[in-house]
Amino acid sequence: MHIINTLTPIIVLVVLGAILRVTGFYDSAFCRELNRLVYWVGVPCLLFTKTAQSTVPLDTAIRLFLCLVLVTFILVLLGYSSGWLLRLPGPSLGAYVQGAFRGNYVYVGLPVILYALSPMSHNPDPHTASLAVLAIAPLIPASNVVAVVVLLLGQPRGAASWNRYLRRVVKSVISNPLLIACVAGLSYLLTGWELPAVVERSCSLIGQMALPLALLSTGASLSFSSLRGGKAATATASLLKVVAAPLLGLLLAPLFDLHGQELVIVLIYLACPTAVVSFVMAEQLKADHVLTGNIILVTTILAMPGLALILLLSSG
């Protein structure tokens, strides 16, 4: 029952987002604006509040972060190895590797963790939400940088200006609202002050809209019409993302002394589907965006059984 209560709202909102787009209730332009609202306003307020009010030791969050980074590094290596075996051309190889390692931490992973810790949970832990936020705060910009480098490496020589794109990477990292929100929250946390009630309530209220709107946006971004070609690459990258990633996390967890809720958080993040923003980045950097869309769709479908299994094992 705990698994149903956790995953059903997430599945319902993702499916609802897809239905609303397919039926024309809102168009692609509205989807883009909805995503902007979530990315620039909703999620930053949520991250700032959770970070600024955290009571979790930073060294604990660092251990989770390091485990996630190590698994990401291994996934990149596995992605290149298997991509070369599949004889993928450069633009497809970059999209393939990105799809294999870049998880939807904020739009899927964080909702699963927070819903799992709702009052209906068997073992609610008020500190775990803060730990979940702190663990991915530095991972978000790091994933962006790695993704851009991977996609640029797949481009033919002379097809793009590396300096121009690298400047865009630096600019995007510095101006990343999720990173800014986490840094601001951590800075306030270090002061030792309590958030003023008006700030805490305002940010919490705005942040409450982030998770449902993020899930609606995820569903609206899925498209079965783009699922064509590259079946072997799509299947292999998807399995790396939603099967190999959590298994690697489980194997490497003892190295970082992760157990209990800490291990569950890491496994949920690693079992997440490929980030929807990967499609936009692949398109902008002239990689194989069709393959990216295929991987996003397949991993979104395949991730749910894996997440259910992790929640089942954690509640057992």
C-alpha cells in the first residue's frame, strides 16, 4: 500500500500531463511556459526552503553526492564502450551517452522521495527531504557540464565553435536557478538564523506547486510519435540508465557507508528516467535528438517498476 500511495500520484500526474497535451487542452507553447515556471520559480523556492532549514550534517550529504558522482562516471564509461560496440556515429553516440547517465533528479526523483516521506509513509523522517536536496544540489550543474562536453565530443570537427559553446556552458552553470537556490539556502543555513515566517511560508507555498507542475510538464514532454529507429541503442541506453545505474549504486554504497534512508535516496535518484531537458540540449548542440527522445520515453516507462522495487525493499 505504501508503494501504491507513493508512485500512483506520480504516474497519474505524468499521464495527465500527456493526456492534456494530446487532447489539445494546452499546446506546446504552454508546455514550454509551464516548464519555465517550474524551473525558474517553483523548484528554486522548494530547494531554497529545504536547504535553508536543513538539519542534516553536510558530510552526510557529501557521501551521497560522491556515490552519485562515481556511478555517473562509470555510466559515462559504459555508455561510450557500448556505444562504440553499437557503431553509433558521433552525434548519436553523444546523445546515447547522455541518455545513459543523465537522470531526472528534480522532476521525478525528488517527488518520489518526498511523497515516500509523506504522513502515509511507514517511517517518515523530516530530515530526509533536506538530505535529498543537499545531495543533488552540486550534482545538477555537474551533470549539465558533463552532458554538454559529451554532446560536443560527438560533433564532427568544425561543426561548432567549442569556445562559443563552452562559454554558454559556463554561463548556464552560473545562472542556473537551481544551483543559485541551493547556494542561497546553504549560505543562509550557515548563518544559523531561522527563516522569517513570511519568507518561509511564501517560499513553501510557491514550492508546493513545483512537484505537481513538474510531473505534468514531464508527461507533456513525452511523445510516442517520435519513437522510431535506433531500437538497439534506445534499449541499451535505457537499461544502463534504469537498471545498471541503481545496481551500481547498490554495489558501491558500502564504500560510502550508505545504509537505510541514505541508500534509498541514492537508489531512487539512480533509478530515475533520463532527464527531459536532455532533449532540448541534444537539439541545441546538433546531436541525435530523436534518439534522445526515444530514450526519455522508454526510461520513463521502465523506471516505474524499478522505483517500486526500491520502495518495496526499503519498506521490508
